[in-house]
Amino acid sequence: MKLGCKWLLITSGGLFLLFLLLQWIFPLPDQVEYSTIITDHKGEVIHAFLTKDEKWRMKTTLEEISPLLRKTIIEKEDQYFYYHPGVNVLAIGRAMAKNIFRLKRTSGASTITMQVARALEPKRRTWFNKLVEMFRAFELEWRYSKDEILQLYLNLVPYGGNIEGVKSASILYFKKNPDHLSLAEITALSIIPNRPSSLVMGKHNDLIVQERNRWLKKFAAGKVFTEKEIQDALSEPLHATRGVVPKLIPHLAYRLKRQGGDIIATNIDMNTQSKVEKLVEDYARTLRLKNIRNAAVVIINNHTHNVVTYVGSSGFYDTLDAGQVNGAAAIRQPGSTLKPLLYGLCIDEGLMTPKAVITDVAVNYDGYAPENYDKQFNGYVTMEYALEHSLNIPAVKGLRMLGKDKLVHKLAACDFRQIKKDQKKLGLSMVLGGCGATLEELTGLYSSFAHEGKYFRPNYTRAIDGALSTAEANNRSDYAVISPAATFMINEMLSKVNRPDFPLNWQSTEHMPKIAWKTGTSYGRRDAWSIGYNKNYTVGIWVGNFSALGIPELSGANVATPLLFRVFNTIDYDSDQEWFTQPKDCDSRLVCSETGMAPTDHCHNTVTDYFIPLISSTQACNNMQEVMISPDAKLSYCKLCMPAAGYKKQWYKTVSAEMQQYYDEHHIAYQKIPEHNPNCEKIFAGGAPAITSPRNGAEYLISSKHPEPLQLTCQTGNDVSKVYWYINNRFFKAAEVKTKQFFIPEEGPVKISCTDDKGRNRNIWIRVRYVNM
């Protein structure tokens, strides 16, 4: 007896080692390629792609295997599935006896596990291959749980044509997920794999119903289901026919497919998606008379950071207007859409507040001379006015004060990929659109204004198995773009409706939710932007042509904003959601209305302004200066040349050199400080003239046949009345400050010097080349 047990153990151990060895030599071919499917926020399939072998093989998750589906399949295919080790020895013996007795094959003994093995490694039906199939069944049972094997079976079972798996069949035939199938539908599907060529859904429905009912009666005889469940299933009609796989969000689907995965669960709300797609299609149709043909929309739910709507063009299948181009992910010039972030950063650096006054006049920074949209200048403006009217020159000045690298760093941290790539090439023009950005990136950035300046990476996908997806894990930590105080100030400025970029005759503002928004128009009028937000949603709009064709009528205010308002009216109609509240780190104070600085005794008009304590500048207003002048007010004195008696003191407004030039060019009168005492021998250290023409470091090409002179202009302090020009260290001409002088230079490097009547000097260098023109 002991010897028999010993040999039994040795034999069992040997067989087990042999099994492990064969597993190592002949590994299980269990790598299955599934169709990539895209689901919406409810888990419904909204887009799918064929496998490389042109099959619809959609993966059924364990959660989608409902108890009803599990019970029906096991009862029909393998009643002892949960009890055998992959091979049912009793069933094999019974099948062999029947086949031998009847001298033909009348009964099979394949378990669900063996059917999975056959599907993974299809072979001819021979006795040897049957043994291989049994070995593979043992391998499957060794590696996978019973539920996972059942999942594999439901994913691989054939349903005729190029349809494999219960999920593919469920969606193509019944337009629903497998966990929503009824008993009649499950039974109908379960019989097709046995005769896939003769039982084709949509062609042989009557035969399928007959076979279905036969099996339902078997279930009734075995008391597998209740009598009522069987009767309901027997009376259920079968009208199924093969449909088409949904392809509802093609732009986002193709974008997400590149990241890989069998099931990509998105946060798309198909109700909102469908409404916005219709809005975009109808709106784009109205613009075609202006030769504007496309638009894109991205919507983020600000409570969850989920992207709930994604429209890449006005029509994916519109081949005439390149509808398959994804406008939401295309890199375009962002126009003025980066200005709110710039001003928010300036507020946090203590450089500006909403009422801070900036000069909107002609400037030239090393050859870069920005212009406003309307080619006009506005003189003194507040930061608030500059943002509301989207003035370019104050924005460039703000970026120069802030430093380009700080803006680039913030944008790179907010996933602006092209800006991060080009950061070394970018200059001051980036704040006016001289860089590359996408609608996805801009919409994500603007959503930070709805979260007190904290940036959360938008969620395009979500987890499907209870674990956090990579995107969701990243979003658990936020990034502070700007402070809550600066965010609140920006929100207040962008939510005003008395703005020039408010669409004329907009008919639907009565019930429109309160939003903050900013428009933008790229150089050459190729792109129109409008991005808005409130506590509920952030909506990004792009309108233009994928060919980058510039259109004179294209602008963010007139073309993109009407669509923005329509979208908000659709998704957040008549919302009474509370607006953003003033944070603790934001306070109010009175400032001089002329400078935006802390008022002094000379400030007669004050306004209320927001500021950040201990951050915002507390500099006192310097709008006025006391000057000592002669009794006839024709001369001014400094402390060195001031006479002992015979002078008087008078207050004058401080007018910078650039504002003097602006006033003179626009014939605006202002109070000038009298000429400084000519007998004064003091040499002034600061405030040298600024040469505005020619440009320092520039190269000028002049026709050798018809040479044209170069213009000499400069900007000086308010106390300067005369300047002296020198060319290559030789005196050229003395002139009044505001008069323009002209000269024909020599070829080669040219040094130009300008000295004012206080002895202050400025030098620049240019290069001149004569050409045959």
C-alpha cells in the first residue's frame, strides 16, 4: 500500500514537471488583439476601430459579464465549467461512447476552456490536435481564473463574418452593451457560433427564433430560469439586423487611439457633444459666404476638469473643407489670448494693478515696433482698459517689464508643447500671438481662471477598472499659475459686457449665464479665437480655415464670440450660479486716477482699485513736479544755477518723452517746462535723448542711383528744447526737439549721436549698403 502511494506521488510529480516543461517549450499563445473602442462618460461605445486582421473584436470587461449572461452561457455551453480543471473527463467518455455506438460523431465534449484554446490556436479537427487542445486547456486553467477564461471565451466566440466576441455582436446587432442584453437576446446570440454561416442575424431571424426557443424550453425543463422569465423570452420578437459601429467623435477618437489601449474611456457627454456639433455645423454654414469654412470647440467641466465636448471641425466627412483635420489639436497663432495670463503675472510681480496707468504710444524695442489692432494710439490708459480693449502696445510693455522667460515658464508648465519647444526663439511678440498654441492648450489654461489660478490638466480619459488613470493621477496635484487675487482681478475685467469685442446686436444675452471671456485674432486674420468660462464650464472656440487663408472679416470678436455665446446658451442656459468671490489676499484702496499710484496732496481725482497687500507697489504718485522758474516763466533753474532771489516755484505735470511726442503728433496741448537756464554749467547724468530713428543695429539698403535720405528723430525729457546731431563724430545740425532731420549716410558702419541742451548724449550704430536698384 505504501509502495503504491509512493509510485503515485512520483508519477504525479513527474507529470506535473513534464507539464511545466511543456509550458516552457510551448508557451500559451494568449496575446489577443482587440478592436480599440472609445466609450463616453456612461460607458457606451461611441467609436471603434477594426483590428489589423479586419475584425470587429471588442473586449468585454468582467464588469460587463452580467449574472444573466454568465448563467445562460454556462448552462448552454458547459454546465460544469466551475468544477472541472479545463477538461471534463466524464463528458469525454460519454461523447466517445455515443460516437462509437452510433458509428458517427454525434456529441462533442469541448468545455468552454477547450473552446478558448481552439480559438487562440485554430487547427484542423484531428485526434492529435484534440490532445493539444486539452493541453492548452490545462495551461489556461493554470494561468487564469475561471472568470477570466469565461471572459476570453466571450471575447473570442465567432458570430459570422468579421464579428468576434459577444460585445461586438451585441453592439452591431442590438446597439447596446452586453450587460444590457435580455435573456432572449443572449440565447439568440449563443446559438450563432455553432452555425455562423446558416444562422445570420438579419437574414435567418425566423430560424434563429426557432433554435432560440428550443433552448429556452430546455432551460425551462431544467428549471434554470423562472417560468415568467422563460415566457417573456419566448414572446420577445427578434428584429435584429447587422448595423454599423458608432463613429461619433472621430477627431478625439483618432487622437486617443494613438495612445494605445483596448478600451479608452472618455468623459464625453454625448448629449452636449451632439448639441454643440449641430451648433458648429449650422454656424459654419452661415460663414461660408465670407469664405470662412471651419470651427472647433472644446468644453471642460470646471467641477471635474473633464473634457465633456470635443469638436475638431464643422464636419469630419466634409472632404471639400478638409473636415478630417483636427482644429482643436492644430498648432495656430493664439492672437491676444495670452494677455490675461500676462497681466495676471504682472499683478503678482507687483508691476501693475487694474487701475495702473500705462502709455499706449509708439515704441521700438531693438527694431520691434508693435502696433495696435486699429493702428491707433490711445496715450494714457489703465491696465484694465488695455485688457478690455486688447491693446497690443501695453501688453508688449508689460511683457518687457515682466520678462519673457517668466511667461514662457508658466505656459510650459501648463502643457503648451510648441511654446516649450520654441522657448529660446520667442520674443516680445509672443504675447500678441507670435508663438504656437492649440485650442486644447488654451482652453485648459483658461480653466485655471475658474480655479483661483490653479491649473489642472484636462481629463480626456478616465479609469475603467476602479484605478486612477495616468491623467487623473496627474490632476490630483495642481499647479499655481497665478495667485487667487490676480485671478479675481482678471475675472472681474474679463466679465464686463461694455467692451468693444462684445458682438453687435447679440440677441440672446437676456438669459445667457454670466461669463468672462477673451477674444483673439492672429496675424493676417487667419485664426479667430474666443475663450470663455464661469464656475461651471470653460469653452474654447476657434474659427478659421485649415488652409490658413486670411479673411478680412475674420476676427475673434465678430466671428468666434457669437458661437461662444450660443454654446453657453445651450449648455448653461439661464444659469444662476454664483460668481467668483473676492479672495482674502485681495484688497481695495484709493489711487490717483491719473497714475494708478498712491495719491498725494496734488491728486484731486481718485478711484478704487484692487491690490495685493505687501506685493503691489505703494509708490506715491509722481504726476507733478515742482520747478523753479524765472518771473517771466521763460527759464527754469536747477539747484546749481538757481539765483539767490528773483525766481518763483511752480508745479508742472510730469510728461515723459514718449508722451510729449504723442501730444505733439496729435496736436494736444500740454504744459511745458520752460527752457533750462542756458548759462548753467551743469552736465546732467541721466535722461539722455532716445534716438527713435534710425533703429540701432539695423542695416539699411539704399539705391545707388536714387538715394533716399534717412530720418533723424529722438525723444527727450520735458525740460529739453534743443538737440545737436553728430554723424560719425562730425557735427551735423542743431534742431528743435520735435523737428525731423534728414541726411544721406556714407556706406559702411555709421555712428549717430544726439546730444541735448543739458549735455546728455546717446550713440547708436547702423550699417548702410548701397545697391543697384
